[in-house]
Amino acid sequence: MAERSTAAVDVADNSGDEPLTAKADQTTSDGVAQNRERETDSEEAQGSGGTESPGKASPPELHSGHKLARRYRLEECVTRLDGFSSWRAMDEKLRRAVGVHLLPADHPRARSVLAAARSSALLGDPRFVQVLDAVEENDLVYVVHEWLPDATELTALLAAGPLEVHEAYQMVSQVSQAMAAAHREGLAHLKLTPGAVLRTSSGQWRIRGLAVNAALRGISSDTPQRSDTEGIGALLYASLTQRWPYENDAYGLSGLPKGVGLIAPDQVRAGVHRGLSELAMRALANDGATASRHESPCTTPEELVKAISEMPRIRPPEPAFTAPPEYQRTTYQQGTYGRQSARPGVAQPASAPPAPLQSRTGKALKWAVSALLIAALGLGSWQLADALMDHGKSDDTEKTQTTDGNDKTGDKAKPAKPIKIRSASEFAPSGTGIQEDEVSLAVDGKPGTAWVTPQYKGYPNFGNLPNRKQGSGIIVDLGAVQSVTGLEIDLYRSGQTVEILAASKNGSGSASLGDYPQRITPLSQAGKSLTKNLDEPIRTRFIVIHVTSLPPDGPNGYRGGISEVRVLGS
């Protein structure tokens, strides 16, 4: 999905999907009925800037280009609503896009937003969009979170139609498991809308705004598990039917007909999976919707996970079979080899009759003449070559010409060959390394050995430690300036965020990113290996494999590393 669309997603989920009123800030007893009233408003406020509620604290006047903590540069305000604003920003230290919520420090919900953000950050579950920072500074409170430009929100997916059965099954399974884990840690969402659920390019479903969305809007509930379970049921209902399971339209979806109540998804749309339809009704059982089905309701995400596990597994659809092209008969026609034209309705010309057979005498005469011509041509060519060679010798008898049979012509590229790595060191911009004694294992030619980071807790960006804000990695020294045409890198684990940079010809190989102006690969999430063939060689001596984010490693842990680095040159 385009990044601007993702910005709209942030608006829908993290910064307000409808204008708030005094009624929207009231606490309800079960967090259900009033949530439904708020959901009746459409999400026209997504990305449009919204309107501030009267009597609320106004956010400070900020503009594009303003920098927070001398690090986060605001780029685009995606909404301004109810005393807070949300922005797309750039983390200049890690050179990545982030999202930022801003509100005045004297805002009545500033303390609760800070507490919710810090609690969410401690969870460290990769199934949730991570909170990266939560700070009170200069009369401002701001929350920094991940920005996922490759993710698509459920709102956009449903605009194209209901989800395929297996996709809906994956969504409800992953969202239910994630929310069950959050509730075990005492965290609730209370604002599970189609804009709060994202599908990444790899097919993983992630939840945005855990605890923070509700705190920004002042939403609370005496039964948070029940509220989140109903929210999951509404998401599943919408995924199966492309309808919102209440009477009012919301989130770009049409509501149910007025006066008919909550009817099962398989009664709204033909072809809906019966098991998923019953599951949605069990999650929405707060309205007594499952009485006719005689199914016990699910009132917690944990019960929903159990109900999903008891269902027959829904397999992904079989890949579509593409028929091979129709066979076209080939024929010999008039001494040439080609395909016959076979256009329907067009008369085909009759084939010419074969030439009469020649006599044996004629054939022998033909072969004799051909042999004489070939002999004459060969003799003439040999005499011409001999004359040219003699002429070359008479011009310069002291010069000799040598021909290398393996020499390639100038229009053929020479094959890339490995460049010997002289040494390697750890990229430590803070001045202190983490596993400096293991760096040689990444350039020893053995894929089974690796430079591996310690396990960091809570945050994938090296534990969010101050001395690891620019990440880490390995600097490769080629010994002298070389023409580099490609790299082959084996990573210790997939899911690391990596970029490859090269120093200038006069670079010193320092631990400063500014010393590596030549970009070989962009900063992006990599798999188990990273291969890059350059269109044009670059001249450099030092190359840095820069790692900024690590993949999960056990509960609430993150770890990464580099197994082997191979540099290719011409």
C-alpha cells in the first residue's frame, strides 16, 4: 500500500475516526453500547484534519519541519482532533518513517496517554504496532510509534469486497491470539475498528493503538475483555459480509437494515463459511444474537482462541491452474519451416504441389559443382590470409602478435569474482561494541559461524538503549580501493532491518554514518540472505552492513546477526 494511504490508516486508528463529543468521553458500564454509538459516525475525519471539540485544550501550533528531541522531524499532519494531533514524521537518527501523536502537557488526558503508551511499549509483542518512545518535553506530550508503509488496513481491503474465507480465518485467529496475550498482561484495546487492523505484505496481521487509542479518546470499560471480544466479532462479521453489524453505517461500510436486529453473516450474504459465521455471532453475543444457534457466547479473547482451535482447519485456496497454450501444428511448406495460419472462417490456400524428383545424374552434377566452388573459395581465402600475414611481417619484423583464446570482446562483461576481505570490525557509532570478538566469524568463509548480537528486551531497535540508537553492524575493509560489483550476505536470522552503505574512495572506515555516502541497498526488512548485483561498479575500500532493527527471539526478546559477508568485484 502507498505510504500516504498508510497515513490515512493512522488517522483512522491512532488519531480519531470521528469527531468526539462530551458524550464520547463518558465511561460506560460495559464499554459496548456507547462504543456502538460512537461507531455510527462515519470515518470522514480520516486524514481530513477533523475538528476540535469545544472546551478542550488546543494543541500547540506546530508545522512541517518542526523537530522533536532534535530527532523526529514532523513531515505531514494527518489529523488534528479533540486537542491532539497526529503526524507522519522522520526519525533522522535511524532514517526511518515513524508516526507521532502530540498533545499539550496540560491536556486532561496527557497523563493517561503517557501511561498507556509506556505500558504498551513494555509488551513488546510483534503482533502489535510498537510504541517506540513516550516523552513529556517542553509542555508537550508525544508518543512515537512504528510506521508501516507496506501494510494495508482492513478498511481498504473491505472497500474492495469481503475477505476470502482463509484470509478472514487468518485475521480472526491472529487478532484473537494477540489480544488474548495483551489481556494476560493487563492491557486492553477498547477501539478495535477496521482501521486498527493491518495486513502486511507478508500476510501477517498487526494491531495498532493498543491502550493508546482508548487513552487518547478517554474511553474506558468495566469489562474490557468483553468489549475487545465484541470488537473482534465485529471485525470478523465485516470481513465476511462487507457490512457493519449494527444499524448505522461506519468505517465506509453499510449497516444492517433497521429493525431486523443482528442476523447471522450467512443470512446476509450467500456463500459465507458456516463455521466463521457462527464464530462471529458467538463473539457478538452481548446482544443475545446466538440464542437461535444454541451456541455458548465467547466473552473473552481467550475463549475466542479456544473456539477457533476447535473448528476444522480452513486451508488456503489452491493456486489457479493456467492452461497451456493450444498446440499449433507445424509443417514444411515450399522448402521453408513455419506455422500454418489457422484463423477460423478464413479459407487457407492450397499447398503447392511438391517439385518433381530429380534424376541421379542431375544430383551428382549439382554436388560436383558445389564441391568445386567450396574448394575454390577455401583456396582463395587461404592465399589472402597468407598475403596479409606476410605483409604484417614485412612492416614490423620485431613485433609479434599473441592471441588469447579466452580473451573476451569488449562488449561482454567480465564475470564477478570474490574480493578478498582484509579485515572486519564492528560498527559501533556510540564508541562501544557489543560482540567485537565475534566479528571475524562473519568473514571466515564458514556459513555455520556468525556474529550474533545479545538478546535485547522490550524493543526491536536494540532495546531502545541510548547508546544503540543508530543500531550496529559490521564494517568490511577490502585493504585498498576496489571496484565493487555486488555483495552476498547471509544473515543469522530473517526479519532484520538492514541497509548496505559504502565509503567514498577517500573514506576512512570510521563509525560515523556520514562517512558512507554511497548507498548500495535501501534500509528495509531482509530475509535470511541479502544479495545485490550493481548495475555500475562503485569504487570503495570500506563497506558497512548497518542493522537498525532485530527480529523476535523468545518472549519479549530480540536478537540478530550476520553469518557471512562476500564482496564481489570485476
